[in-house]
Amino acid sequence: MKYGKPELESILRWRWQPDGCDLPRFDPAAFLRLVRHKSMAFVGDSVARNHMQSLMCLLSKVELPEEIDPKDCIHCTRKYHYRDHNFTVTVFWTPFLVRWNLTRDGALQFMDPHNVFLDEADPEWTRHVAGYDYVVLNAAKWFTRPLFLHERGAVLGCSNDACGGAAYVAPSHAIRAAFRTALRALHGFQGKVVVRTVAPPHYENGKWYDGGNCVRTRPVRRGEASASLPETEAAFHAAQVEEFQAAAGGAEPGRFVLMDVSQMMQMRGDGHPGQYGHWPNEKVGFGIDCVHWCLPGPVDAWSDLLLHLLTS
């Protein structure tokens, strides 16, 4: 609102309702009763943080949390505590779920190639997550960047043709292997694991770094061409669902649950900040943000789904 985004009625008034059932609205008091004396970890990239922030905004109707060891950073692990309910929520910053680093000192995190070790879960989250009651797991958008992929101590190849002469490996293969490794790392986890599928970005007429934008002012209608997942996101979705099914099939029933948001979010290209997340002259990481979601906005439906999954 402050930065002049037009047609805000689309974001504020449309609400997801699945076919064949009546999904209740999120009840913050009921959620906090459910998680009293418990803890929840959001494990993934900045869209995982976006989900956690949405949840925290919805819970603010009942209670505001305090940050534990406050940090002045964006891409980092952060922890919050709801004192009245003794509920802790943490976002673990791990954009690939597996171990990674930049290929050279002084490289830019957003633009330069990364080394990604597909068969080694990222200790950023695996060292700490065992004590949590719930894990909400996701990763996707960083797998479209230039990546040098490693397995079994050797370079497997590169997931982007900008990496030079390395053998090409499809990003969908990389995300499949990373999810398999992450889910195996949770094999002995005693809590509930919620696996969230890819939430598609909505850049049109370019990418995030070369002038792409998202200017839609209403949800996509069923049957429109843009209601279908793009090729990359469809491949990511298939890999995530198949790896989830493999993990769930070998676990206690109900231990792993799937939050499949891909199709519902594909219809909500109107729900991103776009160019209206800052003043026009401000220098920010995403000048035009068609990846993350406005708050309030379509992402709030994920908490409707989360509460349903945790209580069903």
C-alpha cells in the first residue's frame, strides 16, 4: 500500500478454497493451543522465511513473539519464542537443503556459481532439528542458479550452461537428489515432517535480473494457459512429490505429510510485491520481486493448510 501497488483488492479479497471440501480459515488461538510447549522449524530458502513470517503475522492476533539472540540479517537462521504458549519457531537458512558454498572468495551470493554437495545434508539445520516437534521443509528457487554439483566426492556436472565446460545436469535432477538426502536425514526424526512443494515465481518478459516483472492484477482463471505450471517448476514438483512418496512409504503413517501448493500458487501471479516492495530509488536485492508473497496475501493460505495437516 505504502509503495503504491495497484489493484490491492485482488490480494486482499481472493482466498484459496480447494475443490470438494471446506478448508477452514486459520484459527490462531487453536494453532497456539496445538503447539503449546512445542517447537517448529521452517527449513529452506527465503520462501520458507516468507511462510514463517505469514504465520507470525496471523498469530499476532493472539500473541507476539520475542526473537532469541536477535540478528540483523536476512539470509540467516533466526529463532522466535512465544512466551505465553512456550512455543518456539525457527527458520533455518539452507537454500539447497544440502551442504553448499560459493566457488570463490568474494563471490556474490545471488549471482556467482555455487558448489552444491547433493549427498551431504546441510549441517546448518541437521545439527539442531532433532529436538523439534515439527519440520516444514522446502527448497526450489536456488536450483535454477549456476551450480557445480558434487556427489560421492566428485564433480557430477553443472546445472546451468553458464558454468563453462562442465557436463550439464538438469536442475530437476539436482533438486531430486537434494530432497532425497534431506528426507533421509530426517529418517529417525520423531516429530512430524511437512514437505511443501515449489511455489512458482511469476516473472514475465524477462528474469529477476534483466527486467522481468509481474503486473497481473487478478488471479488466473481455471483453463487459462498460464494456469499450468511452467516446465521447470513442473519438473521440480514431480521430483519433490516422488521423493516425498518414497520417504513416506518407509516411515510410520502420518510422520511425513505433503503440502502441495504448486498449482494453487501458479494461479496467483497477482500476489507478489513486484516493483512495489520499496521506493523506486532504493537499492535492494530484488528490485522487482516476483518470487516472494505480499503479507497479507495468497501465502496466508499455507497456514490454513498447515493447521489442517497438523490436526488431521
